[in-house]
Amino acid sequence: MVTIKDRIRIKNELPHGSQKLIAEKSGISRVSISNWFAGRKPASRVENAILDFYIKYKNERDKRLKEAGLL
């Protein structure tokens, strides 16, 4: 289970508009995404969609930073 501290960290690391993108790509309401970040109504489907998006975002960001010689 992801702690509230982890949820806040993930939320802060994602770019603005990510909750909307996660909702659109997963077919989950933006309210459900927001509730997960706030620690309300934990649902594995929501958590999986957010974590999948977060991992893909971080991997792509790290790849770009390496290509730019910044990582």
C-alpha cells in the first residue's frame, strides 16, 4: 500500500495536468484520481493507473536527462 507521504511525493513530482491525463487514459474519473492522492477511497484500479503513469513519466524524464547529459 502506498502511504500518504508517497502519494504527496508522487503528486508533487508529476507535471501540472497529470491527474487529467491519467483520468483520460485510464477511463477513471478525475475525482477518483484526486481522491487517491488525498488518501480517500483507495482503490487498486486507481492506484495501478497512477503508478503506471508515474513510472512511465519518470522513465521518460530520466531518458531525456541522460540524453542531454544532465543525469
